[in-house]
Amino acid sequence: IPQVLKRIFDDDIEESIVLRGDKSGWICLDPPETCPACGSKTAFDDVGSKIRADSNSKNKKSSDVANNGSDDVSFATIADDIEKRDELKISTDSESGQVMRCTGPQLLCQPRAVGAIVHAYSRAGLDVKGISESRLRQLMEENIIRFPADLFAVFGAESFEDSPKAKDMLDKIADLPGWGALSSRNLAESIRTVASEGVPLSRYIYALGIRFIGTQSSQLIASAYKNVDAFLDALDEASTYSETSSNDDEDIKPPFALLFGGKEAEKVKGIGPSAISALVSFSKEETLMTAAKDLARSLKIYDVNVDVERDNPNTIGKESKESLSLPFQGMTIVFTGTLPGMSRISAQKAVTKLGAKSTPNSISKLTNLVVEGEKGGKKSRRARDLGVKVIDADEFMNLLNDSKSS
């Protein structure tokens, strides 16, 4: 937490720094019990990983830490900012040391909140094009956005051009350094495209940035709840749950029973206690729940049609009559190489709308189909070694065209 580590340049600086021989390099301050930005508890832990004193951890991509709910800041990073580093003999060798972190939700901690927005807008989440972390930081510093749904609420409508609020926001963004009218307009169009085309339920869940809920976990949760209303209802139910009340009344269901298992359903493999605990913690934060519901209202979120068997997430169980006609129903599809006239993201969206359950970037024995474009390379070879069906770009495009005509 860089804002709680004070730069000390007074006369008694020697008394403020503890040097420990060869294993120095760490500025030793008493850690605060709470984060000064959001009031959450702080953790001050020994870490065994190697951290270089001259590594610029502050520039670490927020997307790298968005999903674990915390930004770990090494004391050595703070030493980078101290002009008298040489006088203090701060070591530049790799050392083990301690890191201090805020344990609260990233979105609710203002210095770290931009990482949560980056995570939500990432390719695996809402996939908003043309917006970098630095530009999102600009928008947050100017109080133009605070939550992921803010831009969607203004630019998500088909006719946002007629809205005075949208025009005002476009002007504000255009006036920011490095933007201009064209960049501002491109951002608005990108937001409208995502809102109108929609996203699968799994990517919406991933975009919420719930700790321990990555792409695979999001797909498993989406398969269990099928639609966004059922998922949000489960969060609402979990927000009122307490162990005390459950002990007093045996009829009270545990939170996320569909995931954790019980009388009505078997446990979903791949969702452990840490993920359940993170979902419950998320549900009890009123601000996060409001943000999640606002986002759900701001864009289309596709239901999951396939009923996935609990003991094997990649096995198709019962299907609705409507879903039986979808060419990629329940399949895990991997793309490799370049497709003519279509980006990989567009192809992934297309197969998701046509029933695909997931579109990971790597091949495994659970992969059902590989689409091989130009220069497919080793993914195609690995797929054939595993006995996974491989189709070329022409066959894939024919399948898409046939599904549109039907």
C-alpha cells in the first residue's frame, strides 16, 4: 500500500531505517491495521518469492492482480522512489522480504479500483475495445466513471447520440489530454457494440472480479445457474446467510447450494471452498451487489442453454429442444491460426452464441473441437495427437453460414 509508507528525509532517518546486514533492503515500518483508502484490514506477510529492489512493481498490469483481490506492494518498490536510496544502501539484489496488502475488494479501494475496471473490460470479460489502463485511469481521476456499468449506462443504448447526458460525457472525454473527439466517439461506439451484441453469462461473472473466480470457474458457475437472474438471486440469498441462523434452523439452505452440493444437487467439481467463500463475501458488500446489478441491466447477457452434468463439466446432459439445433452446443472449442475475414474474438463470440460452452486458448483432453486457420501450428498437431476433431477455416465458415440460413 504505497500511500501508507511515508517518505522520510529528516535528520533522524537513520533511526527510521533498520539495516540487517546482507539481507537488508527493506524499509521496516509498523504496518497499519486498516487500509487508509477503504478501511479494510491489511495483511503483512512474509513472502518467499524473489523480489528485486529495482523492479518497477507499480507498473505491474492491474489485470494481473485484478482477480486475486489485492495488490501486493513490496517495500523495495517504495525504495525506488526515495532519492537518498544510495545513502541508505538499499540493496538491489534479489531478496525475500515482506509485502503489505489491502484485503478489501479491489473495486472499493480507490487506489486499486482501476485494476477492477481493467479486469471487467478485458478480453476475457466484457471485451471493450480501444480502452487502455492509462485511459481508464484518466476517466476515473476525472470522476467520469467509477464502476464498470457507468459507461454502459450512458453509451449502451442504440440511440445514445440523442441523449444530452451522452453528449456531455463525449465532450468531457474529448477534452482530456490525448483523447479528442474521434477517440471519445470510438470508445462510445465500442461500448454500444458490447451492450447490443451482449456477452455470455460466464464472461459477465468473470467481469465482476470476484476473488478466486477465473475464466474456468465463471464457466462452471454459469453452467450451474443458467441465467443472470438466477445467479443474482443466489447472491442475494447468500447476502442474508449466517452460520448462526443455519445452526438454529436446519431448513435454511447453505449459500450456493447448486455449487457446493447438498440434497438437491451434487457438488460442481472445480468450485472449492475458497471460491464459495469469495462469492459470499462479494454478496455481503452492498456496493458491489449494486454495481453487479447495474451492469446486468446495462447490457445483454446470454443464458446458458445446456444442462451440464455435475460430475463432468464437459459432458452434455439434458438439452432443451431449442438448443438441439445449435451446431456447437455444449462444446469446448479452441481456435488456432488466422481466420479469413474474422478476428478470433469475433469467432469466439459467434460459436458462443451457437451453443459453445467455452473457448479457451489452450488444448486439453477436454477439448471437443479445434478450428484451424492459416498458420495453425503446434495447436493443430497437439489436437490430432489427442484425437480431437480439427476442422479448417472453410469448413468453419460454412457451418456459420448454414446456421445463419437456418
